[in-house]
Amino acid sequence: MVGCTFIIATILLSLGGFIIYMDLTHSAERQGVVLIVGGGFALTGFFVFIGGIQRALASRTPQTILEVDEVPFARGSTIRAAVIQQGPVELKSLRVNLVCLRTTTRIVRRKGRDEKDYTTQEIFSVNAFDSSELVLGEGERFDRTFEIQVPEDAIRSGQETKMTTIQWKLETWGGGSFRNRFMHPFTVVVT
């Protein structure tokens, strides 16, 4: 996937550079629109290239592991969990959030056809774990256990109504430098 990003960036940069080169060297008078189009391709290619660098560096960060001792989650229960992060990594924070999402499906008419339109709304979110700055060298490991409180009045996972579904997730968020930002969602079931 990272390789494809660099190929796309190279194509866009080359196309933009070629358009600008041709206008500057083979045109009697400068065409502003041509320079703008060429510059747009080159600038887009540059941003895609920077995104590829960021993705390549982020892919070197070891995956965060999240373990829970009980599945599915029962309403009103306390779940023991563990977050594990292997080094090398440098993060400003590492968080785990318990999140509940409601997805509503509507049937809308577009261009004479009925299509489904999905709207997702966060209806509950709580921070279950939060660590401060985390700097791990090669071979080092960060391993912490914590407890997740599932609300007594939590809405059960699954179909709420004919057009509404409820989904619970544990989200691990890593906040770091330019190259180390991530979010990994893990779907859980609340009964």
C-alpha cells in the first residue's frame, strides 16, 4: 500500500512537472491556466508523497495489543483488560476508550432510485485507560492492566430498531509525533 502511494505521487509530480516544463520551454507566451493546472498536479503529488512518508514511518510502529478477560461484556460489569505496546516507539499518550455508536439507516430517493443513507452518532464514550508519555527502546515492552466499567444502563449491541443498530468498540489511541499517530478500533458485544 505504501508502494502504491509513492507510485501515485511520482505520477502526479511528473505530470505536473511536465506540464509546467512544456509551458515554460515550448510556449511563446505563458499560459496562466496551464501553470495553475501543472502546479495543482505537482502540489497534489507532493502532498501524496508526504502522506506516503508518514504512512511508511507509522507502519514501523509495532501494533498495540489489547486484551480483555471477558467477552461479551455484561451491562453493569467490570471488565479487566490489558494494553501491551512493544518497542521501539515514542508516544506522547496511549489511551483506551469505550465507545457506543448508533447507526441509523434511512432510505432516500436519489435520481429516481432508493438508496440507503447511513448516519453514525457517538452516544457514549468513556476513557478507560490513559498513560502519559511513553518511550520504549528496541525489545522493551509496556504492559498495564486496567478495569473497564460497563454502564448499568448500557444499550445492548445489535439491532435497536428496524432502522437503527448499536455497536460498542474499544478504541486504542496513540498520540505521538508526526509518524506515530494511530487509532485501532476493536468491536465488542454488550449484552
